[in-house]
Amino acid sequence: EVQLVESGGGLVQPGGSLRLSCAASGFTFSSYATSWVRQAPGKGLEWVSVISGSGGSTYYADSVKGRFTISRDNSKNTLYLQMNSLRAEDTAVYYCAKSVRWDSSGYVDYWGQGTLVTVSS
Amino acid sequence: EIVMTQSPATLSVSPGERATLSCRASQSVSSNLAWYQQKPGQAPRLLIYGASTRATNIPARFSGSGSGTEFTLTISSLQSEDFAVYYCQQYNNWPPYTFGQGAKLEIK
């Protein structure tokens, strides 16, 4: 059974940093790209970033480019999102999602339960 | 960036009836279109990919159609567990991957 478990969310002040983690199990982690998708309170889904199975290719939404960094440790079956220079508009539930492909293309077929990030003073 | 527009924003339907949700892309996405279902407090769940292929364990009452810029999700006979928010997403031209704003299916 595919499982994705996010952690690391919490309350952070504007301008602060946070690192999210996503522990994966139930599939060969290194064989699939993985994304972060967020959802602001009461709002829709917004794609944030994707990383290929090897970690060699990464892509970002313009809204987070230069502030967020996606990475993965295939030896630990774990995905990360380093978030710097956080803004109030980054407040959201952050979901980790598994792609159906090794490269960064394609849709996602499994989602974690999400971790809430709140940016507020 | 491809803009995905869903309509209607809210659809009120009685259990047992048919529901039809629409999704329009600002430019062609071929058949690279997925539909997700999200219930309150839960993560999204994949329903349809490739515009018309049901994902694993998705009931046959869910069907998708369309290509290019116009897509439809149809639920043939609504069950109580189907009342939720539905999102379309294109994965043809990326980054970014883009979602529609969501369509809420509520009980009439």
C-alpha cells in the first residue's frame, strides 16, 4: 500500500524558514517523481514543485521560485521542501504527491494527508 | 501558463441523479487531463486520468470525456459519498501544472 506521510508544518513568522518532510513507503520511491501541492484555507489546489525520481530535475511555481527548494533522499525514501523567506500567502496545507512517472511529467496518483504551514506574526 | 476554468462553481443534485461538471483549458492540453475528488478534511483522490481512464478502484459511475480544451466529468447516479469538491488538472504544458478552481457538488 502506498503511503505518504508529511511532517514539519507549524507556525512561523513572516520571513522565517521551515523544512517539510514526506516519508514514502509501499513503492520504489526512486522510480517516481514527487510533487508538493498546497491548498490555502478554503481555497483550491496549487502546484508548488516537482522533482524527478533521481533528483536531477526540479521545477517550481513562479510564486515560490527562489524561496523554496525541493530535494529528496532516495536512501531514506524521503522528500523535502525547504521553505525560506516565508510570507503570509504561503499559509496552506502542503501535500506530498507521487507521480506516475520517473521524470517530472505526468499526473499524480497518490497524495499524503498534508501538513499545515501557518505564516503569521 | 494554461488556465483551467471549471463550471459550474457549485452544482446541487439529488441522490440518484446524474451530475455533469465541466472543465475548460485556455489552450489545448490534448488528453492530458486528470480529475480529482476532495472531501472535507481529506487529501484529494485521483478519479480520472488521460481525460477518460478511471483510476484504480474508481466506480464505473464516474466517467470522463473530452480532449483539446473541453472536458467533462459525469457521475451517472449520485451516491451520498460523491458529494465533494472536484478539481481538473492539466499535465500537458508544464511547469506549472495547473488546476481548475474546483467545483462543489452538493446535495439538493
